[in-house]
Amino acid sequence: MTLTPTELFWMLFGAAALASGITLIVLHFAFKYRIGPQLERRIDHRLKTGAKLLEESIRLRLVEVLTGKSDVIRDRAKGIAKTGISLLSGRRPIRDEYDDEGDF
């Protein structure tokens, strides 16, 4: 039996297509039933952990604000009080008392 170049090409092409098809099918089943669920569980675990950390951080921050232990709130309240007192007393606030972030 002799093969022409055209027949040889189609036989090699068919073998390559069959090998590629089998590889794709194996990868599909591996990802669908093994790798995909593992990856999904890892992502879910990390999202839940991040959500718990965020919830705890927000809860602690809210407790600090409600109990008056928050430095940010205390500093802003002092700044507002200084500004309000200076407006009521008629004197202008001294620029050195405030930071350069645009607070007056």
C-alpha cells in the first residue's frame, strides 16, 4: 500500500485532531469535577474570611464612635469646636492651630 502526500496529510491531520480532542475532553472533565470545585471552595473561603474581617472592623469602629474613643471623631469635634468658638467670639482662627489639609 502506498500513500500519496494528500492522504498522508489527512491521516496526520486526523491523528492530531483526535489527540487534541481527547486532551480537551480530559481537561474539561478535570476542571468540571476536580479543579473547578476546589478553586470555588478556596475562593468562597477567602471571601467569607474577608467579609468576617470587614464586618468585625466596621463593628469595632462603630463601637469606638459610639463610646467616644475614636481619635478621628474626637479630633474633628475639637476642630469644629475651635472654629465655632472663634466664630462666636468674633476673633479669626489662628492658622498655626490647624493642619494644612484645608481645615480652617
